[in-house]
Amino acid sequence: MKLLIRGINENNLEEIALKLSELDINPTPLYRSVHQGKNETVVECDEEKYSKLKAELGSVCQMIVVDAGRARPVSLVLLSLFLDNLLVFYMLKFSVWSEDFANILSRLFYSTKAVVWSKLIMSLILIYLYQHAFFHSKGAPPISHLLGLKYTKDKNWVMFSYSLPLVALYIMNTGFTFIKLLGLFLLSLSVAILIYQSEHKA
């Protein structure tokens, strides 16, 4: 969102700038505005940071939300979910699930079940690390980031929903009806979380 900070002057400039810096918000616009003789400026922040600023600087300056952002198109969000998981699928296919890696595991473990379970555990770890790295550095997985999507609210829930589809599809590929239904539920949950977040401007 875009936040208008009004009532900036030389007396409170450093206090406001320090608080912005603590929340990883660029304070440069503050100094630029004061240098130009203005008492207000606009900065970018999310709802969580806005709440903290409001609580700690409410008596120092005036803060007005001038652009809360727009709800994301559901079709774009679902497209990003599909493409990002497709990217993760090929990453796993050519690493953990490759024949070369399977041969390495076979030399370490003499049990086929042990090899399969090792692949599954490593796949889950890689999916988590992949999603965690991109969500906490870019605010979204790579394809979503390229499509202009960025999640700042309920980030852990969104990250969870992006991690579910491949797990759900693997479960649905088993031969047990109950397990297939569980996989279908997880896939539906992933889509439902993203649709909810897209409508509530996460």
C-alpha cells in the first residue's frame, strides 16, 4: 500500500526516519521532502508495518493510506500457482527424482523403500526451502513475482498453499481411495487459500 506521512519537519524527521528504517522502509523520501520544503511524503509499506507505524508514530505525525492496492485477478493467481509448481516439479525431476540420484541412494541404502522415503523427505525439504527462500526475499515465488504478484499479509498461509499442490498430486497418485480423497482435499485447500487471499489483497 501507499502511505502518506504528513507533518514532517526538522524536529521529528530523524525519529520518523529511524522508525521507517527499523521496519525496512526506505526513509529517503522523507529527507527529499524536507529538503524541498514539503511537510509530507509517500512511502510504500504493507498492512503489518502500517499498524506498527500508526501505533508508534501516531502522536508524532499524521498517516493516511492513499492506495490500499487492488484485489488480484483470481485467474492470474491460479495461473501463477500452476506455473510455479510446474517449475518446482521439473527442479525435483532433474535433481532428487533423477536416475543418477536414485543410483547414488541405491548404493547408500539396500532397501527400495528406504530409497523412496529418502526421495520423499528430501523433496519436501526442497519444496519448503524453495518456497521459504523466495517468499522471504521476493514476497512470492519466481513466476508469481514475474507476474507482478507479491504477498505481504498472511505470508505463511500463502507459502503453505503454494507448497501443497505437488504433495497433493503425489498422494492422489496412490491406489487407495481414502488417500486420493485426502490429496484432492489438499489440492482444493491450496486453491481455496489463494482465492481467499486474492480477494482480500494479501
